[in-house]
Amino acid sequence: MFKSTYLYLKEWMNNLWCFFCSSFKSRLELQLEILELRSQLALVHDDIKSKKITKPNSTLAFRQLWVLLSKHKNNWKENLILVVPATVISWHDKIRKWRWRRISNKGGRPPISDEVIEKILMIHDDNPFFSPEKIHELLAIQGLKNPPAPNTIAKYLPDKLGPTSYKSRQTWSTFLDNHSPDIWATDFFTTSTLTFNILYVLVIIKHSNREIVHFAVTQNPNMFWLKQQFRNATPYDKSPKYLIHDNDPVFNSKVFQDFLADAGIESKATSVRSPWQNPYAERVIGTLRRELLDHLIPINEIHLERLLDEYVNDYYNTHRTHQGIDCKTPIPKPEYIPVDIENFKLKSTPVLNGLYHTYERVS
């Protein structure tokens, strides 16, 4: 490092000394000196072109000198032999970038206070499966003024989870957006009990606000049981205009299709092997698996119904935020006036014996 700095300074001192000495020479002496240097440079240039010798590597001082000449001399390109003009321009661009890096503010995002970091770590400890986006949404919905961005939150988490991805098809995406207030979606999924009995879980979800309007558990799903579940889910004619479902025989049965027609519900079956056409039902089933069934083993049908009831009604519908509905909860929460961290206090309530926690602002 010391040697390279010494050579750099020596080269610049030599350039400045030559420039200083040339100011005391007569015009004739300068012209003769230029002729001497040009003749030697021509020989070197010919040897480089014929590949008798390799092109010398340009030093930092050499590059800086030519950048200065290119800015203060009009015909600087005429005397450029060892490199092309584009190379000098690239040198200038590198020096410009280096200069702006030196004078630019290196602070990055403004630091967040220890109190905010403490709240982030508290929420993460209570809910280790929360992504940075989910923690950001929770802080925002609880009324924290200027909550840190998800990328900032991720720096303080031991497990940096990336944002979720979602692929959709344009035709169905347009349909779902235009009709989401009138659409419900439904699907089955299975899970096993402690004794390895298979239970079937029916989930019905609203497209407009992602609310789980009904769920039910059974060991033997059939068209009559399904018909009764939809009666329970649509009291007082609170029924959707469209119902999206897959091609399960129980959904396509005549008994169930006649029930939908009598209720004024238009059945929309997805294409074969096209789960992406029923995205919200598929996604909520994945959420139920990841956030509930991957961490608990139901003992029997009654136990699973109790677990689902606590998760859905005490957490999912009332406290879990969703990016698809502007980071709000399916059942809207009261809006708080944003406050500074000094006045930002949360009351934590465990759900499912502490698997998750809900939060309320306290004064």
C-alpha cells in the first residue's frame, strides 16, 4: 500500500515538474522536444501494433492526467495513441462515481430507536412465523407513527423471511377483481388425528375481504352434509352471487347443484387440474396448514373444530392482516391515531396457548 502510494505521488510530481520546466523553455525548444518525444512514441506504438511488445498498463495518475486534459483541451483526442477516447471517457465516469460515493451521505435508512426494535423482537418472539411484512402491517394497524419498512425490520430478525410471491392468470384475475364482492370460494382439505384417522375440513371464504365465513369438520363428507353446511353459512339469504369450487364429485353432485340454483347462487367450477383458478381457497388452506396444523395434532373431530374455531374467530378474521386487502384484517379493526414510540403501548393476548398473540393499543 505504501509503495503504490509512493509511486502514484512520484508520477504526479514528475508530471508537474515537466509542466513547470516547460514554461521556461523557448518555443523552438518546445517544438524540438515535442518532435523527440513523438518519434520515440511512434516507435513504441509501431511495436505495440506489431505485437513485439505488450501495451503498457495505465496507472492511476496517468488516467487522472488524461481525464483533466480531456476537460481542458479541445483537441485532446488528436494526441491520444495508447488508448481510444472511449477509454478516457470511462475513466472519467469511474472517477465521477468514486467522487460522489465519497461525498454522498452514507447513513442509509435513518436508524430506528431501541424501543421500536424491542417491540419488533417482542412480536417476533411471540410469533416466530411472522414475516417482516406481517410485523410492519401489525405495527401500522396498531397506529405506530412511521413504522419501519419490512426490509428494515428484517435486519433485526434472526430469520429473514422473504416476501411471498403470487402468480395469477390475467383472465381469471380480471374476473375475480370485478366480481370479488359477490364471490365466495370453497374447498376441502384433509388432516389426520393422533390415531391417524382422516378428517375432512370444509372452508368457505369471501373474496372481497378474505373472511372465513364458515368451516366444518367431518369424517364422511357427502352431498347432504355439504348442503347443510351451506345452509348454516347463508342464514337470512346472506348468500353470494357466485361460488367457486373444484371438480370434486360432491360439489358437482345434482343435490348440491340444485341447492345452489334454488338459493340463487351461480356455480363456477374450475378447470381440471387448475388450482390457480381458485386462489383464495387454496391460499387459506395453505395458511391453515402452515400456521395451525403444522404445529398441532388434533385428537379427534371435536378437538379440531375447537382449534379451528379459536384460530379463525380469535385470530384469523379479527387480527391477521392481508396484503391483498391493503394490509387490513377481514373483520375491520378500529383505526388508531398515530403516536410516537414513547406513547405506543401494546397489550398482548395469547391465542392457542401462545402459538400466536393478538395485540391491542392501550393508553
